[in-house]
Amino acid sequence: MVDFSEADDVYVPIPTSLAGFFLGMTNDPPLDVSVDSLTKLEQFLTSDRVPDGCFRLPELDGFLTGVVVGPKPIPYEVWLPYVWGDGEPEFVDKDEARQILSTIIDRHNDIISVLENAPERYEPLLGRDREGWGSARDWSRGFLEAVRLAPACWAQLLDGEDQHLILPIAIHWPQGALGRPGMSAEPEVVCAAVSQLSTLLPACVLEVHAYWTACRSFEPTELTLDDTSVSSNIHQTSEDDVEVAINEGTGE
């Protein structure tokens, strides 16, 4: 078995344009999420107004992808607190709260829409370092956090004969994640997965999505943000609760 969890980040070359950065590869912009919204979201997630352990953009995208493609429906009230880490974000006002939360929800919905209607367009939102390279590790670790929400449900895939379907994601997980040893594979298989990561990571998501779609009895549901339920009492303090109601489907 080869474990890459302690190795250096695996980087994927990505375009230098802002749109190309957020898309990770070469497709058109996401259906419902503008580059401007993603830029503001990334700036917020890397600011000093989020608690320790808050997801950065690649981790958030991996997390949302795992929530969408997984074997069990995860309610927003369960997964949303995991985005922030150890505490609550400090929004300036109600408008900022609405903007940030709407972008997160829009990306969640976009993943659902793309996978269902145009899977060939799916691309992960990968990060980049100072040299303009995308890191798959953070995205994959975010996906892992989604798996941790319902690990017993994921066992069928992780422990079964089809575990190779998730290998391009799982090779970035820490040794012993989920109480399991590192993902088993022949060295040449793992090396091939790394060398072809730019192709295999999106394809892997499609394979995992197809796997669970064939097994589960539900379809992921798009969310809407009820603006009237965003608390108007938001101050620059992490001690204040931000009340947000997200309604499934049409929001009725």
C-alpha cells in the first residue's frame, strides 16, 4: 500500500485568470455562482472574522461535493456549522451574512445541477499557491469531512470491491482517517492517479455520484435562502448567533 497523506501537496497546473482559478480547469463559469461572489467568499473565509478551523474555499468545495454525492441526505443545519469550524463567523451586517451564505448555498446547488444536468461540465474549485498551482489535498480533505458526517453509510464503498472509484480523492486523506488504514492500491495505480489528477479528480466525483445514485432512494435537494429569516441582529462578535433558515426545494 502507498500512502500519500504525509507527502507534499499534489499540485495541478491551472489557468492564471481568476475565472480559471476558481473553476480549477477550463469549463465555463458555474451555473449559479459568479466569480465576483466566489472572490468575496474566499476573502471572507481567509479573513480574521472567521473562527479557527474554518474551511477555505477548496475545502468548502470538497465538503459540499461530498455532501451532495454521498449516500445519505445531510440536512443543512447539520453540515453548515462544520463550515465555520470552532465557533461562529463575525458578519458585519445582515447583508454580508446573506451574501456569504447565499454564495455557499448557490455552490451547493450548482454542484447538484451540474452533476444531474451537465456532468461533463463538473470541475472542482481548487486552491493555488504563490506559483499558480492548484492543490488537491485541501479539496480532498474537505470531502473527507463530509464523509465523516455519515461514515457508516460510506463503508459500503470504502470497504467494498469498488473502493478504487474514490481512490483519487482518498489518497489525500490522513493515514487512519475514519478509523481505517490508508486506501489500498498497487504503487503503480497510485502513481497513475497522481500523475493524471487533473483528469481523474472530476471523473472520480462523477463515478462516486453514479455509484451512490444507483444505491440510494433519494435525490439531492437544492436549497434556497429565506432572506426574511436572516437575523437582523448581527454584530462584529462571534458570540452572537446568526439565525438563518434555508428551505428545501422552492423555499415554501
